[in-house]
Amino acid sequence: MGKTARLILHVLVKAKVRPRSVLPGRQRWDIPLMRGRPEVAKLLAIRLENASGVIAAQASAVTGTMLVHHTVSLDEVRLGRVVRRTVTTAVGEARARARRGGSRPGPGR
């Protein structure tokens, strides 16, 4: 995926992925892309748990939300970048696999 396509995808993701509840060390995010897609929800939770400063991530494919427990040093803005980058990357990889007719996504980065 080219740089321009990545930028467009990031803008689209940013418009739809937003915080619902923000407390020190705990944030809940609306990620509509996960709604009704348990495999996507699980993949995003695994990837977020691997991010620096994230303690745990719990996804709900029913509600399309992600609960993220994190270190207090990771504020809303920084965690927002991590969440949006994770979603953008996963969407980009899924689209690339679909074009190639590839296999299902794995938990790696």
C-alpha cells in the first residue's frame, strides 16, 4: 500500500475510531469496524496488548468497543495514536491480503 493510500485510510479510520470513556489508566474506544466481527476484535486486542504502555485490551465484537488498561503515562492523545495506527495497519493488511487472495490474519504486528 502506497503512502497516499495509507494516509487516506488513516483519515477514514480516525473519523470513525473515537474514545467513549477516558479515565487515568483506563479508556474505552468505539471501533465500529469490530462490530459483528469477532476475529477482527480479537486480532486488534492482541495487537494493542503488544503496544508499549498497554497493560490489557478487551474487545467486544457485540458493541464494537475496546477497553484498554494502560500505564498512567500513556495519555488519551498518545493512546489514540496507538489505537488508530493499530486499526489502520490491520485494515491495510486485510485489504492487501484480500487483493492477493491470501490467508486469514495472524496475531503478529
